[in-house]
Amino acid sequence: MIKNGEFYVIQHMRQKGMNKTQIAEELGRDRKTIDKWLREEGPKSYQRQKPKSSILAPYQDYIHSRMEEGCLNAAVLFDEIKAKGYPGQIRLLRTFMEPLRPAVLAKATERFETPAGKQAQVDWGHFKVEWNGEAKRLYAFVMVLGYSRMMYLEYTEDEKLDTLMGCHVRAMQYFGGRTETVLYDNMKTVVTGADEQGHPLWNERFARFAAHHGFLLRRCAPYRPRTKGKVENGVGYVRKNFWPRVRTFTGLADLNSKARLWLDTVANVRIHGTTHEAPQQRLLHEGLKTFNLVPFDQAERYPRKVAADALISYGANRYSVPWRYVGQVVEVQDERNGRIRIFVQDKLIAEHDKAAGHREVIFDKKHTEGIRAAGGKPAQLPMPRLMQQALPDVVQRNLSVYEQFLDEAVMQ
């Protein structure tokens, strides 16, 4: 069963022109399953089944070791584990072997060279520093283009999803484009787990982010850490070549400034040991695709219904919109820089400073101008009062104060 962010991966592949058969082959899924999920309007929530004790469990290590030796014939392995006491059917064995087979088909020492523009690899590195007299861990985001070996490096305070997405955007800006796919290991912000068949469960928000910018998600094959060797070698190179050069720095901005100088003057202009060319020169032939110039956070909006008092609720606070939208569904776009914007079908209808606290009402008095009841009486809507501060249009009040004003207006 397809779950989680893989729904968005399938939809994105279809938008890129891939047919059902190509998508099924790419993801290792049955074509009928792909066809079914292409007809769905959205992903279904995933509830992991309670783990059951498998009768195959005592033999799994033996099966995996035999597959690593090159034995991929289920009938042969069935006979071997049956002789060891396995009481089940061959069907269960085949189900266990299916997700492992692609990983062991190739030799572990085989070097995989990606075509130009095909793949980038991403990983985090951890670095310890003395920060204001205390030990602190910093995180190094590293992206390496598979063909050119062009590298991007950025130090951050954490590995959270928003941080990861921001690093991706800045890496694409640095490279001047994006690859068709990006390869990850099992980092929790990208892969939330695996289903019963071993297929990855992609983080839904990150899957939408990838689709928004036009690249496909790939996971490092189980038991094949070398498939992500380019970026892991890159992290090692950062640790051995860049980090020893850093003696002092005044903050993350200064550290990243030093990292950018190192990328431009050392890492990406050196003659690479494998390609025997400078990454910067091979980048000219990488053939990167254009990524989406519209920020993902702007593309992600949150639907809210306008209440009878011309207010919508967002983030434990309430914000006004023009009264004529009462009863309609609008979309809130959080700029995450202290401003929110409210839209109706891409039409901007309201903007507010984002409330810093909770249970606040941010009301623009212009949003009730022109409203009258049928008998000429003012409609029973909030009548906010201007504060003495220099805020001629927008007033912020605690919700309890706002309700008091509303009671007074009703009594008049």
C-alpha cells in the first residue's frame, strides 16, 4: 500500500510526463497500484500495523548473508532454511527478498558514475566548536552533484526540516539549477520509515517541497552505504581540508562566509581525484534544470473559513478580512518574517503583522467599512477603537478586551 509522501512523488513523476509503467518500474511498485493512486485526490493517512512476530525472523540474517554471497534464487534459499527448521511457505521468503534483491544485484565495490544532470547527493556532518566558552555542535549541510562533483557547504544550528529545505534552495541557487533526482540516506526529516515491503515512507511536506522544485526523491539502497559515497566522501573532505583551516570565527554567518570562500577557491577548482577535472569546469556540462523561483512557503497556504465577525483563526490568534468574505474559505500565507497575507483564489485581500502572543485579535477597521444592515442599522460586527500609539489603521487587543467592546456595541 502506498502511503505518506510517496503519493506526491507519484503525482510529480506523472506531471513530468512519465507513464504508469515507467513510474511503477522506477519505484518498484505494481502498475495497477500506480494506476489506482494516480486516480486518488490525496494521500491516505498511514497507521502502522502492530509488529507481528514472523516465523521467518530467525532465518533473516542467514538469508541476507546468502544473498550478499550472490544467491538470489528463492527456491534454493527456501530449501536451505527449510532444512534448518523453517515451517512456512516460500511466498513469505519471496516477499522478504524482494526489497533486498536490487541492493545486492550490483557488486559492493562497483563505482556508480551518474550521467550529467541526473543526481545530487545530500548528507549532514557534525562538528564540535567552542561557543561562548561551552562545547556546541554545529551541523554541516553538504550537497554534491554526482557528475561534476561540484560541492555546496553550509553550517547550521540544527537539522530540522525547515532548515534542510532552506539549505536545498541555497544550494540550487549556488549551482544555478537542480538535478533530476536527489539521493538521501534515512535522515528522519526526509524518510519517516518504511512499509512492510521495505519501501520508503517519505515525509509528506518534504515530498511536496521536492515536487514544487521539480526533483525526485531517492533513498540510499538498504545495506548499500556506498551508493551515497560521493557526498560521504565530500563530508570527509570538508572535515580534513576545510575544518583545520578554521581557527576562529565570530558566528555562523562568518563561518559560512569562510566556507563559501573555500568552495570557490579550493574545493570546486581543484583537480578531482576521480574525474581528473575541476568540478567547476565539469559543471558547465552538468545540464542542470531550472528550479521553481516561487518560494515553497509562499506556495503553501492554509485554508480558513471566515467567521461571522469577519475574522479568521490562525496560530492561536484571529485576523480580520473584508466583511464581504464572511462565510467563505480563504487561504492564509505565513511569510514567517513577521507578516501574514490572506488570499482568495490568488487575490490578496488582507495583510497583517503576525501576532507575537496568543489569543490576540488583529483587526483592520477598513475591513468593516460600508457594511450596513437592511434597516440602515450597523451590522453587529466588532467596532475596534484606535489606540493612542501611532497605529492609524490596525489595532491589536487581547481577545477578552475585544469581547467587552462587542458587548458594549450590542447594548447601544
